[in-house]
Amino acid sequence: MAQGPVPFSGEVTCLPLSSLPVNQKAEVTHLEMQDPQRLKKLIAIGVLPGSPITLLQRFPSYVFQIGWSQFSVDRGLASAIYVKL
């Protein structure tokens, strides 16, 4: 898995959710993971390309908000969610 910003769709720079500052708003661009079960979990809670997302907390787990819902995930899942500012 790549670390840091990743070029995606031409000029847009994407970075993992785990790299965002707290309270930063962004938009989900894509998900990068090999495990289909973990991918299904993210899709089931609404982590889809185009979704607005806000990182609320980084420790002890990553807490983010999509719509009116808040979710807590480990660093592995947070690192698999790529966003653009």
C-alpha cells in the first residue's frame, strides 16, 4: 500500500484518511484493500467514492463522520480510505 499522497485522476492528489488532520473535511475518492470482507464493511457503512467525510479523531482509533453517522475504525481501514481535499 502506498504511503503519503497518491496522484489520482489527473491533477487531483489523494491521501489516506489516516493522514488527514483532525476536523479536516474531504471527499472519498477510492478504497484500496485486498480483503473483500473489510471492503464490504466499508461499503456497508457508506464509505463510497464521492461521499463527504470528516476525520474527527485519530487516537485511540480513527473516528470519522459520513452524513450524520460516526464510525470508529483501526489504522488499517483508515489507511485504505483515500480522499481528496
